[in-house]
Amino acid sequence: MSLSLWAKTSDRSSGPAREWNCAPVKTRRADGGILAAVLAVTVLLVMAAPALAAKKDAFVVGIDAYESVPRLAKAANDAAAMGDALERIGFTVLRGIDLPRREFNEAFQRFLNGIEVGDTALFFYAGHGVRIANRNYLLPRDIPAARPGQETLVTSEAIAADEILQAIQSKGARVAILILDACRDNPFAQEGTRTVGDIRGLARMATPEGSFIMYSAAAGQTALDGLGAGDGSPNSVFTRSLLPLIAQPGISLSEMARRVRRDVQDLGRTVSHDQRPAYYDEITTDFALVPGTPGTGAAAVGLMGGMTAPDDRMIELTFWNSILSSRSAASFEEYLRRYPDGEFAALARVKIDELTSASRSDEPAGGMTGMGGMAAQEKAVEIAYWNAIAESSDIAAYRSYLDKYPNGDFAALARLRIDALSAPPAPPAPVDIRPSFDCARAFKPDEIAICGSARLAALDVELTDVYKEKRASGSKSFRDSVRTTQRAWLKRRESCGADVGCLEEQYVSQIAYLRALRD
């Protein structure tokens, strides 16, 4: 089995803002064009640079090569892509691929040791997950196969997700972020999906102040790895929707989660699948991974002049941005190959001369060199391109993307947006869905919220039908047990108050639980 664990570190006092601070150089043009262009790039980078008062730490884990439960295909890719995206915005990233339990714990301890009071700490996990006794467990590579009744075996060999959050907060992190791309079926019974244990859906974890938790799918749903045989993306549907938003300046975690939810739902519907990522936000401010004003940064340059799609100058600027801090002459040679008369051509030649004369043509660890580096740059350009049009209502913008990237990561979503924008608006359907109780007598916050939501009302009716079905069959002791269980559930529902997300999760979980009950 392959085992990969490595860290990319950076000095706290020389973060991205310092690396992007270019020394003055003499250029081969005196018309001021390069100076203006460099100034424009510098402004964009400063806007996106994180504050140096506290650092940002991340531990990303992806597990494909399970030994005793079904293997996965894209979890390692998801972790690698997430690690790259976080490094680009100033995170110190520790990566773990296909980790057995002990190596996972050792790596997590290294991650914790690097967290200081006031830091932002992010944990990303892609792999199998299970829910047992209303707790979430993440499965390491060497998790043993388990049969019914062996829950203790699983919990003793797995990693408790709530303990990860508690450990991060115990180090004094100002913001603790958990992102779990773990699916919703039983990994001990079904092959090829990231899954949970005794019922479908990860449990809602306690979300203490200063923390943010995001799941790739809501309770009762499965999370897609791909969109079928024609889907060439190396990433899961959730992660590919999240990646373009990571580097957007000024976008709060909650807004990012809402956009991911929308994109995942749209992509899932292309294959008739319902997937709705869930998130829980207990950060008191509108926290953004990249400070700034939404819509700023290199990805927005092409739209500043009212363009409907990124133009070649924006793409050139994005490419230059991606290599600006490179210590490899090859990166700047590639820029000149693509843009021999580009805005930064003279500066690129100066950089090549400097790097060549200093014999520093080899890129440091984590840099971009050779074909792999060019591929990473191409991907960065594609992501920036998509960011620039993602909120557009112009069909031409999405067609422009498809012309350049017919098999890109967002090709399916682009086609979906074109179809939606091309279709005539449908008249609103009348909604008259009522819950099983009389809304005129509703006075508790949970009851009022249910009466105000067609989705919750429909779930209430469905749960009532399932409950009546179970109460009408089986032995007396079974029927009494169903009634007792339902009464306990009503108290849990009431504890949600008017929180629609909490209520929906409670309904979906209880419906699944009752359906699975047998006398």
C-alpha cells in the first residue's frame, strides 16, 4: 500500500505578502507599461494577501486504498487539490494520503503542535465516514471489516470527528474549520461510495463558538464521486465545487457553503441525484479565508470593463500571477512562449536572466516545474476563468468557457447553466403543503418553522405516515417501543427551535430510523 505524508512549511514572518514583494528591476521598456502592469498585479495580490498577525494551518487527508472495506477513487485527489488550493492562499499545509490509524494520529499530533493561539486551523477529510451512536467516525486505511454487532470494533479503530474539533480548539485556534467529504452509505456493505454507519447521514456535531463545520451531503443523502462514465474530473462533485471558491477574496465561509450547495445540487440533478451539502456556522463574524472585497483579485479583472467573459488579457494576467513568486526559470520561459509580446515579457526576461545567472533554475519543494508545473498552472487559469463567470447570467460567458475547456472540471455545470438560461421561465407552482398538525394552533418555534416551510411540512407528513404504519403492525411491545421512540424524538425536534436546517436533519434521520425498525 502506498503511504504519503509530507508538510510544506513557511516562515511565519515571510508569508505570501512578503514573497510577493518584488525588488525593483531595470526593464527593457521605458514607456511605463510594465510598471503599470506590475503595479496592477501587486495591488491585486495585496488585496488577496492574508494578514500576518496569525498564521493559517491546515491538515488535509484523503484515503482511497482501504485494506478491508471498499476502496475509493477520488479521495486522495480531493485532498491533494485542496492542499494546493490552501497553500496558494497562505496556509501551511500538512498532507496525509492513505494513512493507517497510527500514522493518522501521529500526523494529526504534528498538525496540533503547529497551531498557536489566534491561528486559523482547517481540517479537510475525504474518505469513508460512519455514524455510530450519534457520533461521526472517520475511517483510516487499516480499518478492519466489521459485521453487525461489532460497532465497538469500529469506534475503537476509527477517528472520532468531534475529538478532532475539540483538540484543535484546545490549542487556542481563533477559527476552527472542519470540512468532511465523507459519504452517506454503509462502507461495510456497499462498494465505491464514501459512507456512514448505522443510518444514512452523518450526525450533526456540536458546533462550539469559533468553529465551522461543512459536510458534503445532508443527512439521508449520498455524496457523488462523479457524474457517470463521461465525467473526466479527478475530483468528487463536492470538492470540485468547493475548489474554485477557496481563493475568492472576501467571500465568507457561509456564503461559500451556500454557493457550493447550489452548485452541488445543480450537478447532482444532471444525473437525477439529490445531494445538498450541509454546514453549521458558529463564527461570530463574516470570516473569509482570503480577506478583501468580494469580486476583487485576478479572476475579476476581465469583468471590470463590463465584459461578459474573461478576455485574453485576464488569462495572461492570471498566468503571470501564478508564476510571480516562482524560483524556476522554466516558468517564465513558458510565459514567453505563450506571450512573446505580453505585458510582462520584458520582466520575464529579466527574471530568467537573474535565475539563470544565480543557478537557481530548480524549483523548491512545492513549486511548479516541468510538465507537472505547467499542468498546475493550466488548472489555476481554468479555475480563475470559471470564478470570473460563475455568477454570470450571460449564456455567452458559459459558452466561452466550454470553447476553451470542453472537458473542464466545470463543463457539466456550464452546460447546465446554459440550459437553465435558455429555458423560458416556468410559472411558479402553487404550494399548498400542510403538516400533519393544525398550524392555526402552532405556538412553539419548531411548529411555527414547520408551518412556514413546504419542505418541512412534506417531511412531517411523510414521518407521520411512517409512524402510523409502524404503530399498526407488530407485537404490542414493538408498537409501544415505536411510540416511546417517537416521543423522545419530538423533544429533540423541539430543541431545534426555529433552525430549519436542524429540523430537516431531525426529520430525515427519524424517517430513516423508523423505516429500518423491525419487530
